[in-house]
Amino acid sequence: MAIDWYKEIEFIPAKKFFSEPPPPLRWTVHHLIEEGTFVILGGEPKTSKTWAMLEIGLAVSSGTKAFGEDGFKTEEPKPVFMFFLEDGRFNIQARLRALGAPRGMNRGDLMELPIYIRCREPLDIESEADEIIDAVKGVVKGIDKRKGLIIIEKI
């Protein structure tokens, strides 16, 4: 029996799609990540995905622009939760220190950021989703009510 999955998907013709202007967007990182969206960064191994994620995470947590570009600015520091399934703690620490240096950030400055990191531990999103959400909620409840960013290195 064939499944007509495509019949359940609604496609909007361009004429209708562009007929209504969008409301102003709220950004986590201007022109890069809209607030409240789920973003997956994928690509081949060794294509700087981890570096890009760390740069975005550092920008969001420090309220600075990402990639040194004015177009990718952030409004204010927000909490960032990072799950790194391949890289170890000291590799991530070294990378964050390297990315913080051009921002004038030293080790002490980095220690004060609202960044929460889990390195090289198995993560089963399907079975651990509720626990991950509860852990993130618990930490955020202790700091502030701002929406933040969750980064998962590899799924």
C-alpha cells in the first residue's frame, strides 16, 4: 500500500506566501538565528562546525557580535547550554579562550559568562529529552527568564 505523505503537506503558492509582510523578527543572533527557533548545523567532518557553534555560543552568552560582523550582533547576554559529544573539556576550553581573546576576554571573563557545558558524554536525545529540558529549566530559573540557546555538537 502506497502512502501519499505528500498529500498531508500544505504547500503555499508564492503569490499567497509573499502577499502578507512578516511581523518584525526577534533575533537571538541578528540575521542568523531567530529567537525561539531550532537550528541544526550539519556538514562533513573537519569543516569547522564546532568552531562556528562555539563562536555563536560565545556571542550569545556575552552579548557580542558573532564572527566579528556587525550584521550578526546580539542584544544582551543570554544563557547558552552546550552539549559536546565528541570533544573533551580542555579542547573546548582552549577553543573558547581563543575565541574570547579578540573580544578582550580572559579566563576570568569567560568564567563569568552564562555558559553551561557538557563534554564527551553519551546523549540519547530520545530517552533523555525530558531530563535535559528539566536540567536546562532548573539552571535558567536560577539566573533569569531570557530565552537562550542550546547547542548540540553532534547527533
